[in-house]
Amino acid sequence: MQSAQVLALNELNNKREAHRTELERRRAEVRRRSAEYAGIEADLQAAGNRLLRSVLNGSRDFESIKEYIQGKQRDKIRVLKGLDLPEDYLDEKFDCGNCHDTGFDENGLKCRCLKELTAKYIVYNSNMTELMKAQTFENFDFSLFSPSTDSKGRSKLDIVRSGFDKAVRFADSVEQGGNILLRGSVGTGKTYLSSCIGNRVLERGKTVYYQTAYKLCEILEKVRFKDDDSEDAAQAVSEKKYAENADLLIIDDLGTEFLTQFTAAALFDLFNTRLMKNKATVISTNLDFEAVNERYSARMTSRILGEYAVITMPDGDLRRKKFE
Ligand SMILES: [Zn+2]
């Protein structure tokens, strides 16, 4: 797993490479079709070297060499026309005219294309699936929740609305840290709401890492038993690092992981590291509070239940079955 900017710069590098290869192919094609062009190319190359020397030596023939080059370039265009090819057939091409696909403009500042590509790879690194990317606050369907009130005068819809508002506030201020425990049975929309949070945070240009608790523990195990040379282990090490440092970590389905003494300790360390760094975390789980108490150590339970704001998705509403 590489940083979004490294991935973006790699993509720009590949673009430049592809343009270079295409230009080479075109040159070879024109050389094949026109012996005159082959001569012009050689003359231009030699004149370019002379021009460089004259600049370095400060000699006076600079202008005359320039004129000579311009003449050769006119010859080149004439040859291209004779072959029924466009004038710019042998010009260097770029996807981005502003930075010539280097990612940086002439003042050394990041070009817009690099920023856009970096944003694309931040989303890629988030590990969120295509389905999850469509699960946004804007698309949230409140009509799935019943408005009929219980004996205390509260409806499922009220409960969901209050959780939703809490989730929006959390996502909009994620840089201040904070943690959410999303509770509820299967099919209550927990994963949906955590995707909404993740998407909002990504829109705000922050980094997100989504992972199921099951897979996360596998990663932590791989880091522990790493064979330093394997690619798999290097991948696990970088994913663990991202889990520790992303602006938002979303752990889905806590309680479904294969829990050993080691994974329990490693999970605790991860939660703790993020709390110390004041980084925001969302955990979703089917477990109720007693089950959390039973499954994890007292240390971990007090961390999770003590430092996390709880959003509970209401149970037992058939209309919610459309979720998940
Ligand atoms: Zn650019």
C-alpha cells in the first residue's frame, strides 16, 4: 500500500512514458517513409547540440543557429504535409498543458491534475467498495424507518434521525478526533451509516481506512509473523500503518474477528494508539454491551465503552430489511 501522492505521481510517470513511446513510434514511422526526414532529424539533433554549446560559451552564433533550426523545422512540416500527416504529428504531447504531466507547475507548486489524482487515490486507499461509495448522507432513506411511536413517545424514525445527526456532526469535525460505536443487529443499517461517515470525510479531503474486524486481525497477525522478504508481509505492515494514521478508521463488524490473546492485545494497541493521537475511529458491532464485556478484556471494554459515543440503530422493524 503506497501513499496516495506516490500512486498519483506513478500514474503521471506512466502517462509521460506512454507519450514518449508513442512519439518514438511516430518518429520511426516517418523516418521509414521519408529519407529526407531522417536527415532533418539528424541535422536538428546536431544543431540543438551546437545551440547548447553556444549558450554555454556565450558565443555570437546563437541567432544564426536558431534561424537554421527554424528553417529545418519548416522543412519537417513540409515533409509531414507531403506524407498527409498533421503538422503537429511529431510534437511532444501532454495530458496536462499546465505541468506537462510532471505534477508541478513552473513555480514548483502542485498542479491541479496532481491534486485531483491524489484525491482519487485517497479514495482508492480507503478500501471502501463501490457499493459503499454510493452510501451517502444525501442518499439516506428515512422512509425505511417507521414513524409510529412507542409507549415513551419515541419512534424508530426519531432514533435514526438523532443517530444520523450525530454521525453528520462527527464526520464534519473528524479532525478533532472523537469516536463512535455503531450498535445494532444485522440489517439495521450500521454499515450504511458508517459508509455515509466515510464518504463525507473523503469528500472533505481527509484520509479514511475501512476494514472489517476480521480482516484487520488477519493483517495484525501477518505483521506479527512477518517474513521480512515477502510482499504480503510488506503489504500488511503498510496497511497497519495506514490503520494507525488515517484521519478516520472504520472497523466493521467488531466481534466477528478470530480473537486470540495476540489479536486482542493488538486490537487494543491500535485503539489506544489512535486515542493517543486524537484520531477518529468508528466501530460497528452486533454485540450488545454485555457481550462486549464478556468478549474483551476489562481494559479494552473500558476503552471502547468509555471513549466512544454510542449510536444504536433500532431493532425489529421489518421495513428496515431493505438495508444491507
Ligand atoms: Zn498538471
